[in-house]
Amino acid sequence: MKITCQFLTPEEFFPFFQENRSNVFKGEFDFNIKAVLTEDEKTKQKTLWEPLKNIHRYQLVAKENDKIIGWSFGIQKTFEDFYMVNSAVFPEYRRQGIYTELMRLAVEHITELGFQRIYSRHKMSNNAVIIPKLKAGFVITGFEVGDVFGNLVELSYYTNPRRRELLEVRTGMRRPSEEDLGLIY
């Protein structure tokens, strides 16, 4: 089996994603909030989205030959934060390192762009994603309850190694060093 990964344009990626999302996340349910918005709210959202069309984003797929077997996509949130929105691998291809490779390529790409923090949000029971991310250097940085997905855990990866060290101090993993204390203002 030869697996390759490739970045796609939004026009290439999102029709496939829309068609296949429910096949990958069988048994899960998320609320379609757009269905409860008024026409006025939908129009306002469209207007609010317009200035954001030129922000950084990526759409990455894993393929076996020409068949897409997994994906990952994300979007810039601030000048230093990048949000990994969604990743998935079709069930018959799981536990073969495909998700880990998609994550590695995405982190490499986002880091090269210059973002300082890469974060993602996951259902708290999604160990298939949470564990590989923790092994790759992501850390738990928050929890959230929302109307669309319910209970979520936030994982963050700091691209700057020194900032990762400072996060260890903030999370109680280690005491501040003299060098750390020199950064206090």
C-alpha cells in the first residue's frame, strides 16, 4: 500500500469533505446551528466572513493511489494562533500511522508560516486523536462546553521550543528556572 499526502485547494477539498464527513464520523452527532439561524443572521454571518477570506488555511489529504483515505484542515485565528479544525481517517485505514503523518505535515506547514501556537478541540472521548497529539508534543490547555459539539478538550502545540518550556512552568510541570524568572516584567 502506497500512501501519499497532498495539499488541496478549498474548491478541491470541501465538496469531498461534505460528501464524506458523515461516513467517517458515524455514530457521532453535532448540531447544525445554521439550521436555527434566521435569514438576517445568515446574511450578517456572510458579511462578517468576507474580510476573512484571505487568511491562511490548509486542506491536506492522505491518498492510497488516487483514493482519498483521510484528511486534515485548519484555519488562521489570530496573528499567532492557528486552529486545526478537523482531521479524520476512514475506518479501514486507521491505526496505520496515517493520522500521525497528516498531523506532522500540518504542524510542519503551520510552523513554516510562522504561527506560534497550533490548537485543536476534540470531544473528550476521542482518544484516537488526543493520544497521538499528546505524543507529538501537544498539551491540554483548556476545556469547553458548546452547543454544537458538547464537551471538548483543547490541545495546543507551541512552535517555539522556549514557549513550550514556559508553558511547562505555567501548567505546574516544572518550577521556573533563573532564566525563566528573567523574562518576568
